[in-house]
Amino acid sequence: MGAFKDKKSGSWYVQFRYTDWQGKRQQKLKRGFATKHEALEWEREFLLQKQTDVTMSFGSFYELYKKDIKPRLKENTWQTKENIIEGKIIPYFKDRKLCDISATDVIEWQNKIRTLKNKHGKLYSKTYLRTVHNQLSAMFNHAVRYYGLRTNPASIAGNMGAKESKEMKFWTLDEYRDFSEAMMDKTVSYYAFEMLYWTGIRLGELLALTPADFDFIAQTVTINKSFQHLAGKDIITSPKTKKSNRTINMPDFKKLSSSRDGQRSEASRG
């Protein structure tokens, strides 16, 4: 155990043995440190992680949290969580010992987050503030449940922000028919909106559909995947929830079209 200088490169490295989670002895080698202090500090943090000691830094705990949680979540869900943690939480707590963070520290952090503004220059909504706090609290809960932290300081401090009830907006049938008539000359868009309106599927589910998902004899469409655009890439994932895997009865679009044409003719005669 210890730090050593690489005579060729002039940098420092650490080489040591440790016991892994299966109780097996392992050897670790890490190169490329600028100073002996940096090398020894990295070794200390590594060993604390392996011992799951709550005196590790919050930044080191985040690496454990990521390893534990990321495989359980859908990629888009993890990216949302990661953006909040790395943008709003890690900068404030990264170098603090996990066990030293108090409810007062969390309150001070909350007050700082409340002053931040979004890309449009506006303060964050109460709903978003609540979401940010929930991510911090979830991390502490994980530390309590699996790594021996005694209490969750974010829970003691209490949440910030609040739930906001947003008014649901939807088209009436007449409003949709007026819109769809205006869209009829844009064939692909028209068919897309017909599917969205009459079946109630999500946009991502629509974009993931393939010919194999349609059964035109039974007049059904099977929803078992969703389209996502993540990190500059188009990917296909599983639907939002398990219940989102479903088979939907499609309406008779010919009858809907005939009904619309009949109403249009009647209106023109009137």
C-alpha cells in the first residue's frame, strides 16, 4: 500500500490490495497522478468505497449510487436524474463527507437553488424545485438503506417547492375535426394525428410503430416500445411503464372519414 513515482513519466501511481464485496483479495493499480498527495487521496477514497464507509465524500458516494441505480432505470429516466444530480447537487456537496452533511447544510443548499434561473432567465418553478430536492433525498435514502448512514438530512430539512396542479388542455371533437381538415393535404402528418387523437397513444409510442405492430383484420395496434432522442441519438426503448405494453382497438377510420365528409356536405347545403 502506498504511492510510488514512475521514473519514466514523472507521474505518481498507487498499487495496493483490498478485499472486494465477495470477500476475495484483489490487487489495484492506478497511474497518472500529478502528485503523491493526489495518488494517496484517490487510494483512500477507493478503499472507503469498498468498505462502504459513510465518511467517504459525497462525490465518491455518487459513484456508488450511480453503479447501484443506473442499471435499474430506463436510459431517459437516468439521464433526467443524472442532469439534476450533476448540475444542481454535486457542485455543492461533492467534497463534503457524507456523514457530515446536516439538515442545516441542506437548507442552505435549498436557499441557493431557489436563486438559480433557467435558460430563459426565470426562477425555477416550484414543481422543478421539488423534483431537485427529491433527487437529493433519494440519494440520502439510498445511503441510509444500504450504506449505514444514520439519518437522511434532506428529509429532516423538508422539501422545497410544491406540487402544482396544471390544467389539462384537450381538443373537443369539433376542434379536432377542424384541425384535421386543415391537415388533410399533409398526408403523413394527418395519419399521425389521427392515430394520436383516436387511440390516445403517446408521441414516442407512435414514432416507434412498425408495420408488424398493426393487425388490420382485427383492427388493433400493439404498443410495446417507445422512441426516444437521447444524447443526440435516436433509440428505441421499452414503453414508459409495464402497463404501457398493450393492444389497442383502432377505430374504423373509413367510417370516421365518411362521417366527416357527410357533416361537411350538410354544412355546405345549409
